[in-house]
Amino acid sequence: MRRIPMFIGLFVLLSHTSCESKKHEKEDQTKYLVSSPIRKDTAITKDYVCQIHSIRHIELRALEKGYLQHISVDEGQQVKKGQQMFHIMPNVYQADLQKAKAEAEVAEIEYKNTKLLADSNVVSENELAMAKAEYDRAKAEVTLAETHLGFTDIRAPFDGIMDHLEAREGSLLDEGELLTTLSDNSKMWVYFNVPEAEYLDYITSANKDSKPSVDLLMANNKKFNQSGVVETIEGEFNNETGNIAFRATFDNPDGILRHGETGSILMRVPLEKAMLIPQKATFEVLDKKYVFVLDKDDKVQQREIIVGAELPHLFVVEKGLSENDKVLLEGIRMVRNGEKIHYEFEKPEKILSNLELYAE
């Protein structure tokens, strides 16, 4: 009777050993997908925080002292060139003009009388010249008085949109006091700061004389409906940040953009013969990126790489790999450093065809 339990135990042990053997055999035969890096001309999109400015943005100030008699416009209103915006009480300046005109008339009469006498050789040529100079001075005073009177009527210097009213009707204004600001938003100047290294890459590139096209990502994370053109670069670097300002110009036909907005400039930067690998082939250890590379004995070796840029599903590798390396694409968490594996190699072109690649 004791032989039966012993026989059953031996059978279970043999069965378990057989299953474990088959399991290990299956694990040993697991094949991992492997490929190589590929070099390809492509482009990346870099984004830069930007400030949006009107092509013309000015302050409107009172050119004369006086009471603000009338405001013809409202905050946020579109105004046309030459349209009246503010009117300062003109009484004092009208009186000055009338006085200047009267004095000019007296001077004119004096000049004409002196000329008649000079023609008759009654007075000298010097007296005639003095009378003429006095008449000219009086006419200049009239022009000056007309100018001061004209300053009481403040008109828009160009088509634009006005901002906040800084004074109200009835306010006593000083000369030079701010009334409002006016913005010409037909075109917008968008400024963005570029690091020194990227500036040098741009300025030494073959297409440095062309005007690159850029896009604007607005604060609501939507693209602006017009593309812009980089037209100029400022003359000096900011010593504190190490950046230099680029300026792009955008048409603004619908008036969507306004002075003072923020956003991000999106600029496509071409990369020649960039080395690409799928992002899924990498893993991180202490903020450094690594891949598993197969050595000549088909053992996986952990290797650090330097990533220069990021594309959808892809990394651009600056250092750490060559085109002949075999990189593990799948099963990264299932292998150990130095472990020998069985693998299946797939051409990098086929791997990339299944990924979203924006190449030129």
C-alpha cells in the first residue's frame, strides 16, 4: 500500500520537472525584434515663447493745455485716419489767433505805407526793410496761433484701434498728458528670443538669406490662421539670457491679434542626415537615456545615448550610436544587461514606415 503514494509522488515530480523544462525551453527560444538606426533628411519644429506687437502702437497726448471739451470715440473702437478723437476747449487759442491776425493787418498797412514813401525817396531802404521784417514776423505769429488752435482738435494719425481712455470730458489737461493709445493691427510684429547656439546654426546655414516661414501658436493652443515671415534679427545679444531677438511679421486681416498678446512661434528647422531611432527603443535611468545594443556574441549591452531633438515617435541621436549598431526595439523590460538573446532583425526603413515621420 505504501508503494502507491510513492508512485504518485514520483509521477507528479516528473511531470513538474517536464513542464519546467518546456517553460525554460520556450523562454530560451523567445525572439526579440531588433533594428538599426537610420540616417535621413528631416526637420524638427522648435517653439519659442513670443510677444505680439502692433506694427504701429503710439500714445496720443494733449499738445496744449485746456479743458477736454469733447470725446468723439470710445474704448476699443476702430478709427480711420483723420477722424476726430478729442477736442480741447479752443477759446484761448481762438483769441490768440484773432490777436495775431489783427497785428498782422497793422504790420501789413505799415509796410505798404513805408513802401510808398520809399518809392518816393522819402524814407530810406533800411526803414522799408524794417517794416517788411515786422510784417513777416506778424504773419509768422498768425501761423503759430493757427498751429496752437489746430492742436486743440486731436485726430487719428492712421487707421487703428484705440485703447483705454485716460481722461474724461471736462478734465483739465496739461500739455503732454496721455489721452489714450492707438494701435495699427493690420500687421503684427512678433518677437521671439533665440539662444546663441541656434542663432549661429541659422546664420551660418546655406539658406540664411532667405526669409523662413513660421507659424504662431496662440494662447488658446490653436494655430493662427496666417503664416508669418522672419524679417529681421536685432543687433545685440542679451548678456543676461544669452539670447537674441528675432522678429516675424504676420498679416492680421481679421483683427484677431492685438498688441500685448503672447504665444509661441513654431519654426521648422531642417536636419540633414539625422540619425533616427524609435522612441520606444529607449529607457531612462537617472534622467539619462539608454538603449540596448547587441554585441558580436548577441548579448545585449546597455549604452547611453545623447538625444539632440525629438520627433513624433522618434529621437534624433547626436552621440552614442552608429548606423551599424543593432538596437533592441521590444522586450526592453524583459532582458538583463549582458544577457544573450535570440532576435529577429527588421530593416529600419520598414520600422519607420509604421511611424509618423515628417521628412523632407
